[in-house]
Amino acid sequence: MRWRWGVMVLLAGSGMLPGIAGATPKLPVVESAALAVGMQVPWSQPVRVNDPFEGENVGVFDRHEFSRGDIPRVTVLSLWQPQRVRFLVGFGTQCTRAYVGYIFYFPVGGFSCGQVDTSRKITEAVLKIGNTNWFLTQGQNNTFPIPAELAMALQQAPEAKVPMRLVTEAGELIDSEIGVNTVRSWQQVFAPPPPSSP
């Protein structure tokens, strides 16, 4: 299946991808590794990411939304791939339906949209898996390489929510979490590659 502009199209071809051991998966295809608030992708399930700049790889997109203080909505997006993880944090609201009245008992109105600020630069990410804190500090442009030890920990993580803390360039702490379905998908995304045949 291929996702384009929020519409799914069946895709016949499939092939071996890094991070998936021993099978030829038929996964939904996402045409970009870019993150954006309001994007339409299959969330919290393995996908094939076919990015024109980064090539093709398996990955899982995660989204967590919550409110904090005076901020009505905080959106934390991430894309987990075998070699890297990318983050995007949005502060503010998205479009919501606003009703202005009723005609013959039917609500009448349109959409009210608020501003979303995605300017935060993430300098550090901390994941708590079991009793171990894993630190990601060597990132650029909100993208962090995943060392082999962490990839193994992600692949073997218990199927439970994983607490996560993001630290911005200004020292702001953003506490979020990775949902169970994404953690379950890590088993496939971070599976060691199959041994090469002689």
C-alpha cells in the first residue's frame, strides 16, 4: 500500500529492507521521512519509508499529543528507523470545528485554526526502558543516530509505554512517551539483518 496525500494506493512490489529479518514484507509505503504536524501516515506500525534524499528503509512513525499548562496541545512526532530517529515538537492548536449556531437542529459553522510553533531545536533525548536511561546527544537538525546497543534495547523493549524526555536548545524539558504499538513495532524495525548467504 502507498500513502499519498492521505489516500492509500495498493503497491505490488516489495523487497528486503534493513531491519526486517528473514521475510519479504508487504508494508504501507510513505514517500518522505519528513515530519509535519497534521501529516497523514500509518501511525505506530511498521512502514516502508521511500525518501528521495535518504533512500528506502523500514520505520515507524509515532505521535503523542497532550496539554501542558497554558498550552492547549503539545504534539511530539518521531520517526524511528534502524540507524536514526527524527523528532518534531509542535506547540499550539490545529484546526477544530467551531459551531456558531443551529438551523433546524443542525449545527452550522466552520473550522477554527490556531497557530502551531514547531521551531524548537532538540539537543538531547532520553528514553527510559526498564530501569535504564538511554541518552541521545549527538544529533543534528532534530535527528539522532541510534547506536547498536540502543537498537538492541529498543528491539527487546517490553511491550509497554516508554517514557521520553526531550531537551531543547533553550533548556526546555518536554516529557512525552512512546505508545505501546510503536514499542511493539520496534521489534520489527530494529530486528538484526539476516545473515548473508555464502
